[in-house]
Amino acid sequence: MITISDQLALQPITLEDQSDLFELMQRIYPPAYSHFWEDQGHWYLNSQYNSENLKKELHEKGSYYYFVRFRESALNREYKIIGILKIIENCTYPEQPDTLSFKVHRIYLDTTIQGKGVGKQLMMYAEKRAQETKHNLIWLDAMDQHPQAMSFYNKLGFSKGGVQSLDFQLLHDIYRPMWYLYKHL
């Protein structure tokens, strides 16, 4: 387990955790994203969090996949799994392919945890790790129609790069634009 603060830790995800990961994502993904999808996000959850895809993602070079564990106070010994974080070292940023880049690939948190500084702590951890591993840039993808996320990353110093269009068949057209967000380190 990686300790980020008195209240926050990361637990590496293994293939044996697939059912727990799937169950977690069935709980935390729909409140924020179900309206983006014709099927409320079932296809996305089934395609991204099945055993085969998890196995593929766990074997990606430079990829680190974690459960985010949180406890209300240092006095409370019990951590609760409240989300996921996936980071990828040496992941080319499409708009600056010659820059050594670090990607925050997935960061999903339970909506009940919003406003407690967890997202900021995770992004600070990712940035610190990127710097420690000598990366010059940190980047991620963010959906255009998720203004809360866009504002959050802007406050952390990320800039908009180009925009791509997601080609998932069941995604409503208005939610297809996905921005590259980046920050030089």
C-alpha cells in the first residue's frame, strides 16, 4: 500500500481484484456519467472493467493501477475503497510526441467524497511521481461536457490542448468531445 496522507492510500489492483473493481465502478461511475450513454454506461463498464481488459491494462508497460482508499480521520483505522487511479509512465502526449510524458489515465471517485480534497491529493501524487521519474509533462483526457472536472484541472494548472472525438457507439453525440489537458513540469 502507498500512503499519500493520514487519510489516503493507494492499493495496487491485481487481476484477482476484478470483481471488486467491477462492483466499485458499477457504484461510482453511473452517478457522474450514466446520462452520457444511451444504455446508462453499462456497455462502457462491461468493456473496460472485465477480466480480459483488466489483464491487458495490468500488463501495459509503465502502467500502475490502484484502488483509492480513504478514511475519515487518522483515528479511524479502517480505510474504505472510494475510487480508482491509473497512471502510465512514458506515455506519449500526442501533441508533443518528443516530450517525456506521464499520463493520468483514470481517476474516478465516489461522488460522496467530493469536496474533501481527495482528487487534489491524487493529482499532486501523480505530479510528484512524474517529477521523480524525470517526466517533463503530465497529461490526461477530460470530457468537454463535464465542466466540474474541467474547472478542477484548470485550477491545478492544466491547459487545454487539442480535442478528440470519442467513437463509442452508445455515447450520446454531445458527449463525444474529449480534451487533452496537459501541464509542463
